[in-house]
Amino acid sequence: MDTVEKIVEDFASDIALSPFSSGTSLREMIRAIRACKTAAEERAVVRRECAAIRTAISENEPELRHRNMAKLMFIHMLGYPTHFAQMECLKLIAAAGYPEKRVGYLGLMLLLDERQEVLMLVTNSLKQDLNHTNQFIVGLALCALGNICSAEMARDLSPEVERLVRSREVNTKKKAALCSIRIVRKVPDLAENFMGLAASLLKEKHHGVLISAIQLCTELCKASRDALEYLRKNCIEGLVRILRDVSNSSYAPEYDVSGIVDPFLHIRVLKLLRILGQGDADCSEYMNDILAQVATKTESNKNAGNAILYECVQAIMGIEATSGLRVLAINILGRFLSNRDNNIRYVALNMLMRAIAVDALAVQRHRTTILECVKDADASIRKRALELVYLLVNDTNVKPLTKELIDYLNIADPDFIGDLTVMICSIVEKFSQEKLWYLDQMFKVLSLAGNHVKDDICHALIVVLSNTAEFQGYSVRSLYKALQSYGKQGSLVRVAVWCIGEYGEMLVNNVGMLDREEPIKVTESDAVGAVEFALSRYSADVTTGAMCLVALLKLSSRFPSTSERVKQIVAQNKENVVLELQQRSIEFTSIIQRHQSIRSSLLERMPVLDEASYLVKRATATQTTISADKLAPTVTPGSLKLPNGVAKPTSAPLADLLDLSSDGAPASTVASTTTPNDFLQDLLGIGGVSSSTTGVTSTASTDILMDLLSIGSSPSQNGTPVTDFRHPGQAESKPVPAVPEAIDLFGSLSPETKPTPVVPQDMDLLDGLSSNTSVSGLENTTHPSITAFQSATLKITFDFKRKPGNPRVTTIHATFTNLTSSTFTDFIFQAAVPKFIQLRLDPASGNTVPANGNGSVTQGLNVTNNQQGQKPLAMRIRMSYKVNGEDRLEQGQVSNFPSGL
């Protein structure tokens, strides 16, 4: 018997100490959760603990309520739902004892927010606690109200908070001021109630109260213009006094941070002074002296001192300060640039970029230090310093600054050369006053970083070259010498090859020599050899190769003795795999061989390009690009002129808008709002599968003719479709083999065995055989027509044909009829099917649907049901069009296909 009793007692003890019983402490639950080795074990512990807490809540055990709330807060911080215990917070807050209220208010702030409806029930408890005699309970209520106060609660409890701001207790006064900030943010109309209270709090001595009061004043300035004017009249003197006292005060251990008395109060006062002095000359004049005192007396060898100095500089730059005070502030930023801390240097560069608009001359004095920052090891500092240098450039310093930046190109990091090159080119183009200096700097940039120079900059340089006849000889000689030393720079090669082709005789004959030049000896063969070398090195670059061929052709006219050599070089590209180079080679060889009489006139120099027109065109193109970037999020697919059934390839997987597994999807949805950014991508570019409604996957290397003939093409001879179209949810799709640009499909056959293609007279190369062409032995099987979709504006009819030899394949003839009195333009039809179905859309008969059913648009669909007989056809469709310029979108699901398809 004793043994049985002992077993029962041990069992009861185990239950009491179990980590999953509601009687466990917070520490035991945390220990049990931390002991879990997997996420599943942790979830199991949390689930059991929550079940125990629910049981305790249902049994209404008040002695365990505060312990359970503490555990729920920890569970909430782990990310698990705890909404079932929200009412427990209210019960703890309503309790009489301080410990229960403390846990209840903490749970209220953690587990609830101002959007919860339950929060309305706590307003009465808060009001009672705000009027409590215990200052600690009042503090709990103020903390909770300051964290989760809603607009309704702010209006209801504002009188109690105003009363507590006048309290004698320092902690209560401080918390009431912070709570007032929340009230003013939620209800700006109440700002006038706190203006006088905030001004009176600035007379306090306690730093905690002062910081709270200054924060309240800052919020009042943002919320109300009347409050801003009131504080300007009544608080400037008090703020200056506070700042002077805290700056001149002796060592105070309770406020000391790195030898500086309360830097937090310093910074708060400076921020408020900047707001009050902005745009007000009288206030700014009153605070000039104290700002100068703070700027000169604060030590900069500690981080706390640097924070005060930075805020002081911001205040000086934000108010109507004197010029001497602004110079003092900019000199402080100059000292920051010499600091070893990267963060301090970065904020100094940011501040200097804003200060340059206020006092550019003072910033110019630190130009040398800023240029050193361009060479900094930190990428962020380099980039910000480069932007600042660009702002510093003017007509007087452009030459030394440009020289410094170009010299740095030799040692700059590869990742930084691109940004540096763009900035140098922009500076040279914007501030150049002499054509010769402009050309010299551009030649240096092309030589050192030609691979990073953009095409539009090269085009602008060529335009300038064509307009400066006095420097053309100098330019071609300079570029020829640069080409010998820096032949790996792509943009340099292109510009040099163009110049040699245009002004080759100037290069050979040293025409247009400048006084500072030394004659160079270049033969006609050397000039041709330079272009030949560029052609061989950049044979894979179509643009450079094409320019080299043109230059060679022009040199054959400039230097008749080199014609035979040029012809041999050009002829080497007759079998080039790049069609552009191949075509140029054949045509240029023909010009050299057969058109001697017109070659000289054909290959004259290019006419002088109109520089003004080019600059206007370039500026317009740049502005258009900027505008397009700004409007990009609002571009609608209705503005894209795409043929029906032809789509651009998707760039990224998007959400599945055509989920065929949704049983509750509506039959159709009509929308007259702006369509998504690219609904074709949205429709079919899902899950990383780039499906196209045309059956063609386009790539940049695919020959355009092959791409064109792929539209509406029939399957290949072995019965395999050209493209495997799958539902967006499918993991992969069969790739379309890339077609080379120039390929001989019968290249492996001898000339005698190559077949001669015979095209029937009535064959349509784009759509396969014409409608009157039939194949003997195969008769089409028809099915009854269906109305696939009908709304108040649009009707779609499907006609079906199926061949007995291949029952899985069905040809659908879709007819689109406009039921309204307005014409539909830019009409695009799209469709998606499940993964067991393959779909190919043929081009539509047009993209304009006449009004009132007076005509229609037709389109063919080829559907292959790989589970024919097991699963019926299913399809989601989407139609987009414009009505009087307004984008419309309709979509629906087709599920009434005839049986057997």
C-alpha cells in the first residue's frame, strides 16, 4: 500500500514539474524551448504550453494569470500567435496590485496595437490608473498610452495627460510629456492644448524632463504652424539658456559621456534651434553666438563631441546664419574629412554636398581634401566624394580638377573606373571652353578607360571632330599613336578607326601640324595595318568590325596602292558567321573590283555633322529616357503595339493569375481600370517558365527571318511540337533550339544531292497550307460550336476541328465579336492551359474589333491534350483592348468544351 501511495505522489510531483503544465515558471519554459534541437520540437513545446495556458484561461485561475501572460509574451517574441489571450491583459490591468498591472500593461503593449478592437475596452482602465494615487501605476498607464494610443483614446484621455504634465513628480512629468508626443501625432488638432505646457517644461532643471519637453516642442512645430510661431516667441531664450548652461557646466557624473556633459541634450536642443531658426532672421540672429560657442568649444577627439559638432553644423546651415558662422561650420566638416572613421567622413561629404549650395567658396577651400577622398579605399566614400567633386567644378578650376581625376584613372579600382569615367566625360563636355583641350582630355580618357566610355560619348566626340577642321590632322595622329599603345580599349579603337578612315591622308602627310607637335612617319601601309590589326582583334564585335571594314574601303580610295591588300583583307570576311560583316565584305569587294569609276565619289569624306542639331537631339533623347523611367510603373500593356499571339519574353516569374485549380474562380471579370505593368508577362511568365503565346521563344541571337517564320508553324516532321507549352505551374519546359543567323540546312550534302525546294502556289509560309489545300485520306472531324465567353461588351465563339489520325490534337477557330457601339483597338487575346495540355496560338486576323458586331476578329488555336479521354480541356483566357484610348481588361475560364476533346 505504501508503494502505491508513493507512486501516486511521484506521479503528481512529475505533473507539477512538467515543462508543459500551466504551473511551470517562465524560466522553466524558456529552458525547455532552448533544449529543443529542431524547429519541430520547439513548435511542439510551444503548442503544448499554449494548450496548458488555454486550459488555465478557461478554468479562470487568477493566481496563474500573470505567470501565463509572461510566458505568452515570450512565445509572442518567438513569432507564434497569442491572440487567444488578449482578454487576459485586460483582466490583469483591472487587477488592484502593482505586479499584476505591470505584467498586464507590458502584455498590452506587446500583444496588441492601436488597430485592435479589444483596445477600446481598456480606455476606462487607463483613465482610472492615470488618476491613481500611486505614481508607479500612473507611470505604467502613461507608458502604455504613449505606445499604443489611438486617435479616439487620445481625445478621451488628453485632459488627464495635460494634468499629469503639471505634476510635481519628475518621472510622472517626463512620461506625461512623452505621452503628449503620441497624442499630438495622432490628433494634431490637440497641439494647441500642449503649447503652453511645453514652454513651461523648458524651465525645469532635470535633464530627463528637458529632453522630453524639447521632443514635445519639436513635434508641436511639425504639427502646427501656430505652435511654431508660439515657440519662436516664447522658447528661443530658454533654449539658448539651456544650451549655454549645459555647455559651460562642470563635470557631472550622472550626465557625463566621454568627458562631455549630456550630449543627448545638446543634440536635442540643436535640432529644435534649427527648426525654429529656419526662415526666421530674428531667431537666427539670437542663436548665432551660442552656436559659435558650441562649434569652437566642443572637442572633436571623441565620438560624442563629433555628434554635437555635426548637429551644430546642420543647425548653422539650416538657419539664416552669418557668413562667418557658415565658414566655421564648413571648416568643421573639413576637419571631419581628415578623421580616420569612415562614418564621420561619409556624413561630412553628405553635408558638404548640401553646404555647397549655401557657400560654394568656403567648400572650395577643402577641394584638395575632397580629391583625396576620391582615392579612398571605401567604395561609398569614393562615390560620394566623386559626386561632390562634380558639384565643385566650375570654369576656373575645371582644368586642374580634370587632370587630377584623369591621373587617378591609372590606379583606380576596376569597379570604380566606370563611375569615374562617366563623371570625367560629363565634366569635360559641360565645362570645356576650348576644342583642343576637350579633344586632349577625351583622348586621354579613351586611352586609359576606353572600355568604360559609352557609345553616346563617342558619337559626341566624332561630331566635334567633324566640325573642327583645324584639329582633324592633330586628332588622327593622336589617335593613331594611342591605338599603338592602348589597343585593348574598345571605344578608343572605334573612334581611331573612324578617324583613320576619314582623315588617313592627313595622317600619312602630316597635314595640319600644330606647334607643339612633332612630325611622325606613317606610311600608307602602316595606316592600313592599324585598321587590319583592329579588325583581327575585334572580329567578334560587330560594330567595331563594321567600322573597320568601312575604314578599309575608304583607305582603298585614299591610297590606291593599297587597294589589292585592302581587297584581300575585306574578302577574308566573306564567310564570316556574322551576317552583317559577311554582307559588308561581299558588297565592299564588289565596289573595289567592279566600280572603279564611282569609287572615289562614293567614298568621299562624310559631310560635316550638324553639332547643334546633334546636341538638341541628344538632350531630347536623354529627357525622354528620364521621363520614361519616371513613368515606367504606370506603363500599360495596351500601349504596346504587339500583334495578337506575339509576346515579348518574360524577364522574371510573377504570380499565377491563371490558377486553374481554383474551383471558386468567377467565370469572368470585367475591368475598366489600368491594366498591370505587363500583363503578358503576368499571364504566362510564371515559375521561371518563359512560355509564349506564339509558340516561339525569342532570343537575341535568333535570326529574325527564322523567328518570323516560326509564328504559326506546324510541328516538325517527327511529330514533336516546336515548343512545349506548359501551364505556368509546371517546373520546366522543353527549350527551343537556337537557330544560327546564317546556316545552310543542306551544307552536309553535295551540290548534286541538294534538293530543290518547291513551294506550292497556294502555300502560306506563315500559316502552313492554305485553307483549300487538303491531304487525301484525312477528313476533319467537327464538333458543335460553343460560346466560350460572353460579357456585356464582348462575345467569343469557339469552332472545333479534329483529325481522326491524331485525336489528341484539336484546332480551335476563335471569333471575337464586339457587342458595344465603340470600336475596340489594340486587341490582344491570351490563353493559358494546365500542364498536361500544349497550346499554340496563331496570329490574329487583326487587332481592331468593329463596333456593333459589324465584323469580327478571328484567331486560330492548336491544342494538344496529352491526357485525352482522361481529363477534359480547360483554359483560362484574357482579353485586353482599348476603348477611346482607355485600357480595358476582361478574363474568364472556359470549361464548357465538348466532350471527347
